[in-house]
Amino acid sequence: MGGPGKAAFFSDRRYLTNLHRTEAEFVFVHSDYIDHVPDRSVPIISPAPQASWARLAARLYRPRMHEGASPVHPSVKREDGVMLGVGVVIGQDVEIGAGTRIEAYAVIGPGVRIGRDCHIGAHSTIYCALLGDRVQLSSGVRIGEAGFGVSGDARGLVDVPQLGRVILQDDVSIGAGTCVDRGAFEDTIVGEATKIDNMVQIAHNVRIGRNCIVAAHSGLSGSVRIGDGAMFGGRAGIIDHIEIGAGAKVAAGAIVFKDVPPGAMVSGFPAKPSRQFLREVVWLEKNAAVKESGKDKG
């Protein structure tokens, strides 16, 4: 919501209430909504508010980079029993808990916190992140890279700076090649004991509950919310800002375009209740068979 010295933008009337409540000192806003900006904020008129904000933020925000020539920065804090493989790079102000193993050529960015008894696979990278205890990352995992935020105006496309973090709670495990992007304005969170397979994409601002299962090649778009115990088959896809209720199941290959209630099971493209989907498949098969038999008789 901002505060003194903060700049915000408003570009979607669905969030008009947030504009009314903002405490940001400056707000980029389209002229159509200038009357909705509270008196405590200074409106800055723009035909493309998000792009204008992004250009300003890109000038003010610089991600932390590894300082110095030493692969392991001298400010790193390691508890007893931490094991580092060959070629590991660890930035400044990193904290690593007891018993954690970091395999060869992994890169840990500045300010990252890693809990106890974790395993970080070879060639993994971790930036802008907080990991709990007993987190398991397989080889080539990418944690905390910038989310896919893009805006545009008359000057062209612009990357929207991603200012949040990734939080992996205790006992999370993540398979090889999976990407968990940091949040845009808030954190991306994976809840306790959730298990994520290989080659999965978790976009910015996603929040996954506890004890969830996500199978390989699934994709969770930005700001998706997932309740505890939900399950996703391989190649499942969820569009942005969707809610998946606790205990829900998304079948392999399903593409979800609307919220899924707790405990429901959905299948197909677009996803619908699995029983309905299967009935429609049977109906189509029967009618196709009748049509084909009619052709044969003709």
C-alpha cells in the first residue's frame, strides 16, 4: 500500500478499493481515475501507469550482486557441519544452518537464508530467498529469479522489477530443473512438506499451501493461490489469479481457467468437473462412432 516516499501505480479498476486506501506519496494513474486518488497522495498522470512506474523503479532498484573476488564471501555465517562442494559460490550476508550440504557449482546469492539439514543440488541457484529446515533441492533448480513481469507504453515494452522473495518452508522438496520465481510486490511461498516434481514453473506471487503435490511439467501462473493438500497431475496448467481449494485435484494435462472448490477434481481443457468431462468424452465417442457407421453404410 506504500507510505511516505513511496511510489505506486493503478492500472486495473478491479483494484479500485486499493487505490482509495493507498498511502503511497506518489501514484501513477490514468487521467480517468485521477479523482479516485486520495488527497494524501500526489497523482502522476500517465497513459500507461504500470510502465511508467516500472521505468522509475528500474532506475531506483538494483539487485544485490556478489561482492569481491572470493567465491565464498567472508561475511557468510555457517553453523557446524555445513558441507560445500567444489566451485560453490556464496554471496555476502548469507546464513546457512547446521548439517546443510551444498553440491558442486551451486550459487547462493547475497542475503539468502538457508535452514538446517538442507540439501542444495549441483548447479542450483538461489537468490532473494528464505529456506526453512530440511529443504531438498535437486540439480539445476532455480529459486528467486525475476518473475515474468512485462508492461508497455508508446516507448515499447519494459520489464517490471520484481521486488519480492521466495519462501520455501520446512520439508519442501523440489525436483531438477524447476523454477520458482520471486514475487513482484509480495513473496512467492511454498508451504511446509509440499513436493514439487522436475521441470515445473512456479510464477511470481504464487502461494502454495502445505502438503501439496505438483507433478512434472506443470505451470502455475502469477498470483495463483493453492490450498493445503491440493494435487496436480503432469502438465497441468493454471492461469493467473486462480484459487485452487484445499484438497482439490487437477488431472494431468488440465488447463484451469476458473477457481476450483475445495475437494473438487477437474479435468480437460478448459478444466471442468472430472465426471462431467468424462461424460462428454463418452458422448462424443458414441456420436462419432454413429457418424462413422453411417458413412460406411452410405
